[in-house]
Amino acid sequence: MSLTLIITLIILGFIVSSAVFFMLYLIFTKIYLKFRIVGTCPANLCLVGRTVIVTGANKGMGYWVAMDFAKRGAKVILACRNKTKGKEAVEKIQSETENKNVVFQSLNLASFKSIRAFVQEVKKNERRLDVLVNNAGVVRPNAVTEDGFHPTLQVNALGPFLLTILLIDLLKSTKHSRIVNVTTKEGSEHFDILEDLVDKSDSWFAYVRNYENSKKCLGLLMTSLSDKLQRHEVTVQFAVPRPCRTDLQIYENLPEFLKFFKRHIFITFLCLEANESAVNTVFTALDHQVGNFMCKYYRDCEQWDPGHQDTEVDTYLRKKIWWKCVEYVQLKPNEFSGLS
Ligand SMILES: NC(=O)c1ccc[n+]([C@@H]2O[C@H](COP(=O)([O-])OP(=O)(O)OC[C@H]3O[C@@H](n4cnc5c(N)ncnc54)[C@H](OP(=O)(O)O)[C@@H]3O)[C@@H](O)[C@H]2O)c1
């Protein structure tokens, strides 16, 4: 056998065995994820008499979170921006769960006006709010909302911030209430002002960067809020779902060869279904133990370390971002005076 043939066989053997190992890795990861997630949310917890709001509940994970709360008997407010889609989701949830206390209410997080109208309606109709799930999230190309911000930043951070602060009195007056923020791996960049957060190019990298930075901004704001809620019975938590198959366009702008990888490898093997990933959000909202802690991250239905260091820089940044955002979302002093 010639030397060239031997080398060719060795290289071929290496390629084939690597491919086999890679396939086995993907298959085992998929099996691991399926068994790890499903069936670990608090079973048999009845929510009759409780009220919950889920933003972006007409599809994706939000829909399944709302479905779970409805099955437990809660009054569920589906806060969605599209009336037709929101009402369709309400009908499906009502017929599946036989809970008629599931309602649609219009909320567009890309508009401060819409958020204020939503809150006014909630305060008119509700006497309590047990859980607010800030679930809605987007990845949008460069544009400007009616309030003058990048849509990814406004829908993922500024909007939920304004919504939460305006609902804080209702949450505070309800015993053991919880704010759950659905997030992801946060950006690790250091920034001083919100403009630093936004990359205005249309590259796929900018999509991901803006998305992760908006989640970091939400994380900083909600951590500050939880500090201000220490004396109250409201806890702030973060749910970090495993990647799942939804309409979130995070990798939409990828180059063609990466799109192939995304479709055939990432989505097939490394993503769960939306209903499976939603279990972690339900766990974060309802688990009894979660209520004993303040401002923790949860993944796979257990506490998770997001890898932040609570340095002096972060504390400084938190304060700065808080006051900037108070200004950006045009909060009036009397609307957050109970928090200082
Ligand atoms: N999918 C994942 O792998 C993954 C991983 C980690 C974290 N997350 C987070 O999980 C959350 C849910 O995402 P998903 O994957 O379920 O996404 P999705 O299927 O795209 O659902 C997003 C929801 O947000 C709503 N929404 C978008 N813009 C809105 C606005 N301006 N005002 C109010 N609602 C708005 C959408 O409504 P329309 O139908 O009207 O657009 C939809 O109901 C997001 O916060 C996301 O960042 C997702």
C-alpha cells in the first residue's frame, strides 16, 4: 500500500469519526434537553383568584405560559399588540382550558402612549396583580419608534420598564407578587448611555448585539428596581429559557452558509419547542422557593449563574441607566416616588 493511500485513509477515517461524534453529540444534547426541561414546573398549584399578565402572549413561549396559568384557574390577561392574533389566542386558550377568565388587552410596547392606556385599563378593572410576566421580545432592524428609540431597545427594555413601574402600586398591594422578566444571555459590553447600546448598522452581528444589549439594559433596570423593593413583598426574577423554535428573528440576517447551519443543525438539534422552553418561565413565576430570593436568574427550572460580577462599575452603571431611562420613558416624579 502506498504512503499516499495510507494518509488518505487516515484523513478519511478522521473526518468520518469526527462527523459520527458530532452527530452523537447533537443527538445526546437533544435527548438531554428534552428530559431536563419537561415536567419540572410546580404541579397542582391552583391559581384560582389570582391575576396574571403575560406580554406577547399570542404566540411563542408567551402563549404557552398563558395557557399554563389558565389551566391553573387564574385570571389571565394576554397583553398583545395585535387584536386579531390576541383574540384568536384567547379563544384557543379558553376552549382548551374551559377558563373563561382569559382576556385580551391591547398593548404595544413600542409606544409609551399604548403602555399608559393599557395600565389605565388594568387599574380600572383589577384589584390585584399576582404575576407580571415581561415576556414580549423582538429583534428588529434599525428604525425609530414613535418615541424616538431603536425598536429592539424599546420593546425589550424601555417598554417593560415603564409598564412595570406604572403597575408597581398594584403589585405592591398584592401579597407575594412577582415580576418575571424573560431574558437571554445579556450583552457584556460596558456602556454609559443608551446610545452606546445601539448599533445602527444592518449587519447580522448588529441584530444580535442590539438584542443582547437591550436585555442587559432590562437586567440593570430590574436589578435596580429589586433593590428599591426590598421592603415590599414583590420579588423581581429573571427566566432564561433554553433556545426554542419560535418566530424570534435573532439570526434572520445571517449569511447564507450560516443560515444552513441554523436551519439544519441549530434548530433541529439544539432548540426545544416553545411549550417546552416556556416551562422554565412558569417555574420562575410560581415556584415557592423562588419567592424566597430576590433578583435571581433561572434556567432549566433551577437557579442559574448569569456570570455577572456585581462590581462598583455595575452599581454606578445601574444608577446612571435608571435615571436616564426614567427620563427617556417620561416618568413623572409621583409615578415612582414610592420607590426611591
Ligand atoms: N426563542 C428563543 O430561543 C429565546 C431564547 C431566550 C429568550 N427568549 C425570549 O423569550 C421571549 C419570548 O420570545 P419568543 O421566542 O416566544 O418569541 P416570539 O414567538 O417571536 O413571540 C414574541 C411575542 O412578543 C410580541 N411582541 C413583539 N413586539 C411587540 C410589541 N411592540 N408590543 C407587544 N408585544 C410585542 C409578539 O407579538 P406579534 O405576534 O404581534 O409580533 C409575540 O407575541 C422574548 O423576550 C425573547 O427575547 C427567546
